[in-house]
Amino acid sequence: MIKSMTGFGRGNAVLNGRDITVEIKAVNHRYYELNCRLPRSMSFCEERLKTLLNGRIARGKVELSVQVQSVGEVTEQIAVNKDVVRQYVEALREIKDEFSLSDDLSLSNVMRIPDAFTVVKLQTDEEQLWEDLKTVTEEALANFITMRENEGRRMKDDLLSRLTTIEKWVDIVDERSPKIVEDYRKKLFDRMCEVLEGKEIDDGRILLEAGLFADKTAVSEETVRLRSHIAQFREMLEGGEPIGRKLDFLVQEMNRETNTIGSKVQDIEITKIVVEQKSEIEKIREQIQNIE
């Protein structure tokens, strides 16, 4: 199944006190290029994410973004520096006794002691965080690939329709080519009759000239190759491998054969077909620029 290079996928879940959202989007690009946008605290996951996506996406400029919010999870706690508090209290009581001060030391006094309390960030279980992120990323990736495949199916239908149109034109060229030679032979005969004014005409010379003309304007090789390219194109569309670059080569060859037909055959009907065919091949070329 062919896939489009453009796509978008989103995954979201609340796991182990974290609301995790992962978005994957891609646009056309000649090669595969991945850019990850992660919170700084999750930078350790970047290489794992790249490994996870490698092999699942063949071409495209891909951006993966991660957002994480705490939901009911305690990420910090207050630590009491008891040694600092003890030293302050002992010092204050020593002053009280020495200077006969009243003992009005209270909890509010302790709270104003510098460095008595410290906010400590709890250590993150990195392996658990990675497993949660991986789960959500797999969901986003599945949605991303589904969108690419759906777009790929629409592109495939359009390409097959255009190939059928080109194939019909090739049939017309094959049917028309022998008639062009016959028309040339008749015109040559009429011209010689006109020039010789009733004298005996050398039929052998006319046949020789017609034969040379037929060799010069024969396009059977080009039409055979065109049909071969179209058959290969259809076969690739039915496969499951990334085929964007291969199709690009086939389109170049189809365009080459069409140009050769146009240069060989000076016939108004075939010239019209060549113009239409080149236009259709160009539309195919534009389509495959978005195929993975």
C-alpha cells in the first residue's frame, strides 16, 4: 500500500499522574528527517524516540512534539533542615538566658529562619516515564500512518485512472502510425503522377521511399516501452514498499518515450495526443512527489 508523505497523528493518555500528549506531523521531503520537540526534563527520551520511529517512516520531514503535565502527582516535597533550626533555637535561648529576655519563641519565628525549609524535587523514574511516553507515541504513530495510508489510497486511485488514460492514447498512436505511412505513400504517388504527367511511375521507388519513411517514423518501440513502464507503475502501486523514488524514475522514462514519439511523427492527431500525454505525465509527476 502506498503512503502519502504528508500526515498528522495525535496520541494522548493520563498515565501514572501525567497527562501526556504526542503529536507527529510530516510534509514532503526528499529524504527522512526527524525533529523532536521535548520538555527539557525529558531530553533523555529523544534518542529512544528516534529509534522508535526509524523504519516506520521512510521519507518526509517529520516533527514530533511532546507535552507533559502533572495530574495529581506530587513532584516536590518540603524538607526541614533540622540542624539549622536546632542551632538557631539554641542560639536564641542562649541569648535569652544571658540577657534575661522573655521566652516567646514560636513556630512563626522558626518559619522565618533562613534555610530552615527546602523545596526538594522528587526524583523521576525515567524508565517508567519512557514506557508511558512510548505508549502514547505508538498511538500517535498509528494514527499518523493511518492518515498517510488513507491519503495514499486516494492518490493510488487517481494515478491508476491517469495511467489508463495514457494507455488508451498509446493504443491510438499504435493504430494511427500505419495509416500515416499509407497516407505518405499515397501523397508521394499522387505527387509523382503530377510531376511525371502520365509517364510510367516506378512503383519500386515509391515503395522504397515509403519504407524509408516508415523506418524513420516508426514508434512501435516507444509504445512497447511505454506499456512496459505503465505495467511496472501499476505493479509498484500494489506493493508495500516505499516507491516514491522508483516512480519518479519511471515517470522520467515515460516522458522520454512520449517526447521521442512527438519528434518522430509529424502528424496533427498524434501531436495532439503527445501534448495531452505530456500534460498527464506531469500531473502524475506532481502526485508522486508526495508519495513515501
